[in-house]
Amino acid sequence: MKRISVLFLAAILLQCAPKESSISLSDEIRQIENGLAEVIQVKGESPTTFSIEEQMKKFNVPGLSIAVVREGKLRWAKGYGIANSETGTKVNERTLFQAGSISKPVAALAALKLWEEGKVDLDTDVNTYLTGWKVEENKFTEQADVTLRLLLTHSAGMTVHGFPGYKQEASFPDIETVLNGEGNTGRIYTDTIPGAIWRYSGGGYTIMEKVVEDVSGMPLEVYMKNNIFPLLEMQRSTYNQPLTEEFLDNFSAAYDWEGNLISGLYHNYPEQAAAGLWTTPSDLAKYCIQIQNIYNGQADGVLNRETVEAMLTKHKNDWGLGPSLEGEGNSLRFGHGGKNAGFTNDMEAYAKKGDAAIVMTNADQGGALMRQIMLSISNYYDLDIMKPEVIEVVTLDEAALQRFAGKYQLDQDDSSEPYFVNVSAEGNTLVVDDLEDGDQYILRPTGELSFKDTSSGDEMEFKEDGSTLEFVWNNRFRLVKVE
């Protein structure tokens, strides 16, 4: 039910394991690898644990890579599974993955570096710096300027949430083509008053990229290679699109929801600041460590302390100048998730504690496994990155469950192909078989009319409208009983 499924972030509480100081590093890693569990805990039930290998098979994830930072140092990094099923290449800690939107907080360092050098101002109209292409003036920009601060914090009122990328055989547009909406996404412009609301916008980061290029006189990938990556010692990272020969010796291909290799191995992203970074968890760990060190006054690095403090200051929706932010004081965290075609990733780091965890997967369905790994890491080291969602289930009699059984059709535009699922009752659960995608969901009752899948977090809520029985999937999609 991928077309109508919304995965929810959730967590599960595991029993505490011995800490890294009391056992060998290999045993420490092994306990984390075997400490995965379902993302939702049922009150009164002990969770079943799984291994990374088991869950990779379950979620169709061919390969993944992990890095863990403890007390400001890389504690361990490890690759798992296959990077390319055609060649049999395995993932190791040096294998490059597409970072997806984790590209954004890393690329933001370029704009912050130019600000630190006095070449741009965060609160000046970006049209001051743009040459050739400009942000279109309209009734909204008449009321407030589009600035770098607003672009970095997703508050500039810009259109275009994200980018699907381009297949290998597709023409590869330049940045102005993307900005003008002449690629495979819409035109990027302001459709609300800058600064009025928070709204995630990859389009806004593409404008930020254009500012960096126009002010520095370099393409973003060159600016990052010359001015940012050396200071971070990120030697296995690049914004080159397509991927260049120097990195072709060890990169991961991309895999779809069923675990099938994506045609052409991966998509290309000319929207480099928003989605074009190739990197490793170990390199992202270096980013986290240096930001932590600067923030805690140990030493300046890629930026100075004043700039990093500004970067980790909350704006609308708890967003910093690049990363998302959560918590306060000693519990302040910075990070970002990332999703490109065939890649799913997450990066979470504490600002003051010197801890971080990065998980990168080469699959569309990597999110569920990624969250389970993050939970296992979080629990083992007491990082509190994720907290459990604890639900209560109820017991329904057989007749109550059987009345929900049947065939349901998605309520959608008449011009679309019909979309059906089948619902059956088994024990105290409802089993939903997606007749289009072939997926199966097992949902437990949380009320007389409500059910939840403890593996994925998917939810369904039934209601009767006269003689019609229907349910809403994830509070979003309506399906009506037809048989």
C-alpha cells in the first residue's frame, strides 16, 4: 500500500544493555546489531528483538552503513550488505551513499562561510547577490524580502518541496532551468509573505545554492570541495552530479520499495544543495564532531563559534540555519533526514554532549529499518534520540472483527485506475492485503473502530455512512467496502 501509506516516526523501549566501557567494541556492536525491535511497543507486552540482517531481508534493504560518535570521537563505523547486486560489491564504511536532504545542512555551511567573510548578509534581499536569474517580485515580496536567513530556515515562502531526480538517460538541466520550472518540477517562486510561515522547501535551498555560486564565482561542488570539505576532513564527500570518476570505485546503487535495482543505478540531482550530496556516515560524523567542538568552544574550524551558535539557534518550527533542532540546553540536538530515489538516511547529533548517530540505507523502504537501528543505538548508549510510542490494544469478539472483512476500493478521481485492498480477520487482528502492490499489513485493534500496525505505524479508522462501510487509512485516504 505504498501509494497510500504514510510511515510515522515512532520508537520502542528496549531493556538496557551493558555500556561500551564494560565490554569489547565488537561485543558492543553485536549487541546493537541484535537489539532491533518493532517501532511501536504494546503496553504490557515484551518486544521481540531482531538482528540487522533479519530486518534487512524483511524491508528489502540490500545495504546500509552506520557511524556512531561518542564523546566527540568516532566510536565505530560499519557497512552491511550489498552496494551493487550486479557486481556483487559489498558495503563498507567508505561506500558513498546519496544523502538526500542531509545535503541541505552541509551545503548551508557555504552560505554561512560567505556570511562570516562579510560577502553576504543573512538579512539582505538575496536579489542583491543574484546575477542573471532573480527571485520574481510579486505582491508577497513587496511586503518582505527573501533573505538567506529565511531560505536556510524554510521560512521564505518558496515553492517546491522536493525533487525526484533525473534518470541516467534523461537530459540534465542546469540550475536556472530548475529555478524556472523547466525541468521535472514546478517554477520556484514566492507564494506567501516571506517570514510569515514555516514550510519545507527544497526550492528555497536551490536559490541559496545560486547565491553561493554567484557570490563565489564557483559552482557549488567546486566551492564545497575547495572551501568546506578540506576543513572538515570530509574526503569521501562530493556534490558532483553526476558522480565523477574519482568516486566510482566505491559507491552504492539505489533500490526501490521491492528491493529492485533502480534503472541506471541511481538518479542524478542538479539541485545539489537540496539533494545532491554523495557521502558516508563516517564523513557526516566528521561534520557533527566539528560542529560540536566549535559550539563547545574547543576550537574554530570550518566556521567560528559565533557563526555556529547562530546556526544552532531556533527559528520557526525549531529550525536552525541548515539543520533541524530539537531540545534545549544540554539536550539540544541538530540533525536532518534524507530521502532520494532509492536512498533513505538519518543524522542525529547532540550539540553539547558530543554524541551522534548516522544511518544511511540504499533502499526506498530503508526508513523502517533505519528507525529500528536508531532506536537500538539510542537505547544502548542512553542517547534519548527516540522515545517509545506505547499503545494499548483491546480485544474484539469474532463477530465484531468479521464485519470489517471484505474488499475495499480507494475513493479517488474516476479517471484513475481502481485501487483495491482486501481485509480479513485473523485472531484479534485485521489483515490488509494490498491487491495492487502485493503488500500485507497486520493491524491490531486500539478501539472498536480503530486499528494500528505495530510494525509500520499505519492506522485505519472505520465508520459507517448509512449502509456503506468504509475506513480511512492514516487519516488521509478513504477506502469504501465494495464486496
